[in-house]
Amino acid sequence: MELEKLTIKEIHQGLMKKEFSALELAKRFLDIIGRKDKDISAYLTITDDLAVSQAKEADEMISKNQEIPLLAGVPMAVKDNILIEGVKTTCASKILEQYIAPYDATAVNKIKKEGAVILGRTNLDEFAMGASTENSAFFPTKNPADLSRVPGGSSGGSAAAVAAGMAVWALGSDTGGSIRQPASFCGVVGLKPTYGAVSRYGLVAFASSLDQIGPIARTVDDAEIAFNAIRGKDERDMTSVELNFKSQIPNSKSRFHREYSTRSAQIPNPKSQIKNLVIGVPKEYFVKGIDSDVEKTIRNAIKKIEELGAKITEITLPHTEYALPAYYLIATSEVSANLARYDGIKYGLSKQEKNLLGVYLESRGKGLGVEVKRRIMLGTYALSAGYYDTYYLKAQKVRTLLKKDFDEAFLKVDAIFTPVSPTAAFKIGEKITDPLSMYLSDIFTVSVNLVGLPAVSVPVGLSAGGLPVGLQIIGKPFEENKILGIAKIYE
Amino acid sequence: MIKKEEVKHIAKLARLGIDAKEQEKFQKDLSAILDYFESLKKVETEGIEPTFHPTERFLEKSAEKMREDKEKTAAPELAEKLIEAAPDKEKRHIKVRAVF
């Protein structure tokens, strides 16, 4: 049996019927990692001891004939910026090279309680800043579809591990596209949940008003199971919210939710309920600069849902072209504040200089990589005296306009379809020396983070060169179930 | 183009030790990126309120959203682990260099 190709539900059934044990499964995956990861470099750390002990626990649950959760015994991977107690968490940075996490992130705690088997920690752009995983301080990850190309980023290790069959699913984080873009580049499914749907406790902070943890998986169903396991209110993250997904009506009284509760949010039963859907296609996402293969593949995907009976309507999101500069101003401003914690004193790399300023300058200067420094510098500049109004405040006002664009669109449509990225996976080295061209890789994904919406990347075809192309389906806040339901028609 | 002096000033504000080569590189990179940001000037934002957070929950009835202001105790092992992580310490005290 090809254990590495099974879905979460198939594994669950196999374990319950005792066709294989969780330990066998874990060992099979560790073996695959041992063989394949030499070429792909998706993992920074293999947690084989942890995986084996968790698998044994799952087997014990099964042997007692207990009802086991869906994720129990299922081998998975965790991006190396999400804390696992007692395991190194490096964020792919020299400054945290030896850092051992003192506690579990809430998302990790939840999947541990479900009996998940953690195979290892996956590579990323340093502190999740990048779109190719080339900014890892240790090594770049390769795209399993073409080893000369990047897997996307920043959750490139998670996407590559799942695509190569080195994990059933993985946790990633998405601040401006870091789950969706690598999922698209590697041909897997990636969900960026609504801001607040998943606790950020234990996710190493990049930009706190944009960061969300989410799953990467081979099937939409697997992504949905994983999402349901990690979501929910957490008292350790005051921005997290509890949702009543059964009734599909967000239970919060906040304005954020009220504004969006005008249309019903049923889970579309694939195919039969697609008929009643209205899909918006924003004209601003099909402009000069988009690769013709990508455009053709996305247009075909749109045609497919139209043939199933959905109504397609062209919409306008007029401020789209300003999303990227607004995003980079806001994200880097938050970076400059969040990364002030790496001071060479509390934890991490420390250069013992003569005075305190020297410790700061040298620890940060030597410990942080070039892209991280560039973003700290940009954010510091944007927040500094004389520039705050011109840059930071202006960007936050543009954010309001972007939100209005989506509010108005969602009065008329159930979901919005766009490409995930203007191109398929690019060559390793192609964009790394030009930061601006790397930033442009995020052009279709950043709006969603600025507004806090959920979006899924689902593979819908291959380019002429055989590279995966992902469709982005954007939904209203807390309508993950709906966009995942729609995504299922592409499998 | 932003001035090299400005790059040095920002690096100092951000407590980043960067060498001459990096100064030059950042001068070029930051200038190009800031030029790109200039496009925001085209957007009319007169009378538009900023959105600092996607949910804006903090702005409405914030007291209702926050947990009670009560001390919570964590496991004593956690405190030990946090202290353990400090690179320079004496017993349970974290050592810091003199300011000057």
C-alpha cells in the first residue's frame, strides 16, 4: 500500500481497521524524508523521537479500542516559526539558531491533543519574510515539481514537504501570501484563515495585524480537517474569536461580523449548490504582468464553475494597485517593532560587547539576515519623525479603502476568484538580488491580509512548462467552509 | 535617493550594526522601494479614517473583549525555562552590560 498517498480520512480508517499502525506510518514517512529530503531540503529539523513516541501513543489509543480523533496518528510537519515545546525553533534565522521553545503554540497544543504525529520543522524565509524560501539563513528549499525552481515562500518548506509526500499535511503561517503562494507553486492546497480564526499564541510575530496560522494539505478535505482542529478562541490571543460554524453565522457582535452577515453562508454541497453561487472576478487582477499561462489556467477554472451553473460576474476592486505598497509599509512598520525583542539579552544569539549599545548592534547585526534588516530599516524609516503621516498613516487609510472595495463587492458576490500569483514557480536565484521584484510576487495575496479575509489556494492546472498553477478563492470573514466547499469542485 | 547619513541614522535607531557595504546596498534598495511607495500619493484619502487592525475590535467596547485583569500563574518550570534561555546570567539573574 502506498501509505504516503493516503488522505487523513483514509489513514483514519486504515488505523481503526488495523490495516497498518501509526508507528509503521510514522516510520514510513521518516524513511521517505530520509530518501527525498536530500534533494528538496524542506526540513530544518527532523523530530524523529517525538514522532515515534506520538505514534506509539496513537497506537495505544487504538489498541484500547478508543474512538480516536481524525488527526490521531497522522504524520505532519510544522513550519519552524510555530513553537513546539522542547524543540528547536529557529525561524530560519541565525539569531535563533539554538533557541529551544519553552512552550507549545496553541495550534500545536491542539493538534497534539488530537494525537497528531509531528515529523519535523519545515524551512521558511527568515522570520517568514520572503516569497521563495531563499531567505532562509540555512539553505533554500527546492520545488518538488522542478528542483531548479523555488517552492515559493515563506512557508516553502511546508508546501514542498506536503507536495513531495514527506508529510500528509503541514502548518504554515500567512502574513501576505506565505501559505497560499507556496501552495500554488507546489501544487497543493493552502488555507489562510480569517484573521482571528486561529490563535497566534506561539507563532513568532512578524506583523501582528496580518499574521495567521493555517494548514497546507494535498486535498481540500484534509485542509478542512486540519483547520477545524486548530481554530477557535484562545484566551492567550485576545484577537482570536470563537465561531459557531454549524449555524454558519459568526457569533460575535462586532461590526466586522455584522457587516458581512447579509447573505447566508451555507456550505455549498459541491456541484448541487454551486448553481446558486455568484462568483466575482475582479478586473484589476488580470492586468499586464500576469503570465499568459497562468491567466489561461485561471480562466479555464472560472469557466469550469460557470459550466456547473454558478453565475460569473466581473467586479472591480479599484484600489488593488495600492495594496502592495500599503502592505509593505504596514508590514515593515510592524516588523520594526516586533523584532526589537531580539536584543541579545533575553534569548538567542548574543555578542558580548563592551557596552549595552554594542551588544544590541552586534547581536542584531550578525544574527539577522539581509532581508530582515532591510524590512526593519524600512519600517523604522516609515515610523520615524517626519515620515509617519506620509507613509504609515497614509497606508492605513488606503487599507480602509481596500476594505470598502471588498465590502462593496461582497454585497453582490459569494466569493472572489483571482490568480494566487502572477507567475508559476520561478528559478532559484532569479529574484533574490532584486527585493522589489520579489515583493511583486505577493501582489495578488496581500489585500486579503490587510482586510483580514479568508482565502484558499487550490491547484487548478499546469502551465505549459508543467508547473502548478493555483486559483485563489477569497471569502467573507469566517466563511472558510464556503470557500473550501467551492474549492472541492477542482479535485 | 536617500542620503547615506540617513541610512546610518535609521540603522542606529533600529539598533542594527551594519558595515559600509551594507550601508551602500541599503541606500540603493531603500531608495528604490521608497520610490515605489510614492504611488500611494495618488490615492485621495481626504476624510478617510485609518484602519490599524483588520477587525477593529479594539475600538469598540474594548473592556468587554478583554479578559479580567487578574494575575495568572504559569507553571514554575516555564519561568525556569525562560530564565534558562538567557545567554548571560548569574543564578536566576539575567546579566546586562553597562549602558556606557
